[in-house]
Amino acid sequence: MKAYMVFDIGGTYIKYAVMNEHGMKLESGKVPTPREGLGIFLQRISEIVTQNRQMYDFQGIALSSPGAVDVKSGYIGGASAIPYIHGVPMTDLIRERTGLDVSIENDANCAALAEGWLGAAKETDYYICIVIGTGIGGSIVMNHTILRGAFLHGGEFGYMIMGDPLNNPLRSTWSQVASTNALVQEVERRKSLEQGSLDGEKVFRMAAEGDVIAKECIAIFYKRLATGIYNIKYALDPEKILIGGGISKRPEVIEGINQELIQLKDDISTLEISVEACQFENDANLIGALFHFLNRK
């Protein structure tokens, strides 16, 4: 049976799936991401391909990876929790090991492509995905094509400066003031808790149980997210804005952001701005990596 081997390289696990051309998983699993180095990493990839090759006629391998991915050269720039994947010709190395055609794409871009192919942005020509987590990142997609920018930084929304430009502006980027991590740290600071004692889920649970500080911090969190989304909408004017990251699966987050966006209208700022959640969660990077492989130019 013709199929594709797809990998999602993460800091903790390498998730993998055998998929058909329609994005359906035929087999799937995950293994811990090796800490020993590049050689063991390549060995794990090769072993998984070999194990599944007995049942499937692979047409190629699709990779989703962290970092500043150069899809043409196969090199991964930038930094991530897996240092050894950076600065090497990853697609060439895997091609040499397996004899198969290999493609690679950034993980956030893969998630965005998945939404345009089979998810919340299906049949949408021009949309943006904003991924909220430890920081804020995302992707700009037009006609199923990622707008990468001249130096592969297209969609790096978290670098937007949100504070007073006269007062240490690089300490008030959108990632630093409106990420899930920023929300958690603000609650910890205001409650004099040890750093790392909370996470996003705990903060929202505290708010649901009536914790005043947690509720106040979440309200500010929504305002800061809405402000950045407002800026993106007026700068790029996409048809849709999708919110990803684990926190996006909480309906109250999408509702809270949209309520704040309603407040950002007046006689001059008249655009209707709203967001919706991404459809895919754990499989997004796999689906998007396959779409990238199938539609390379």
C-alpha cells in the first residue's frame, strides 16, 4: 500500500505516523527524543522507517521540526530544546539513511498548513495562526503557502513591542507580556508564590474557584492578547485569525479574547475582528508536514 512516513520532532518525544495522501493515519506512535546526539537520532528515525516499510510502500518522509527551517536546503537554523538538529543538512542525512525523498517544515507552519488543508481554515485563502504557549509564534498563510519573510521570520508575532518604546521596549514584547507563560508568572508574582509552582491549567482552575488575583490576571491577559491581534489584523488584514496552543482549547479563552476585541471598535476602527480556535491538536504537525511534502514546488 502506498503511504508516507511522517515525523513530528519535539523536545520530549518524536511522534510518528504512517499516513495516506488524504491525511489519514494508518499507524502511529512515539519514542523519546534522544539526548545522546545526532547519530542516535538518525538511527531512531531509520529504525522506525524500516519497521513500517515491511507493510507499506513509502513514497517519502515528511518532517515537522522546531527552529528556523530552510525548506529548500533542509538545514534548521535558530535554537531549540534539541541542539544537535541545528546546522546540519537534516533532509540529506535522512535521505542517505533511508533512500527516500525527504521534506522538512517548521512545526508552527505545519500546524497552520493542517488547518488550511483539513481544519478550521479549510477553503480560506488568507489566514493567520497565532500559537500561544511559552511564547507567542505563528504563521501567515496565503493560498496554502507560508509567507516566510526574507530571513524566515514571517509570523514571529511574539517579537512585537507592546510597551512604552521609551522604557526598555525589548522587555515588553508580546511574548513577554501575553503568553501563557507570562500569565502564569504574573499570578505567581502577585501571590508571592515560588516560580514554577503554577501552570496555565492551575491558573484557570484557581479563577474558576473564585481566586480574585487569578481572575484579574486573566482579564489583563485577554486585553493584551486582543491588543496584539488588533495590530495584526490592521497590519495584514487576513480573512481569519486562528488561535493555537494548549490554552486555545478552553472556550472561555476564545470568548474572552473576542469580548475584548469588541471593545476595540470606534468610529475610526470599524473592522469586525474575531478569533477562533484551531481544530487540530496533537496531530496538527503531522498533518501539516504531510501537506507540505505533497505540495512542494
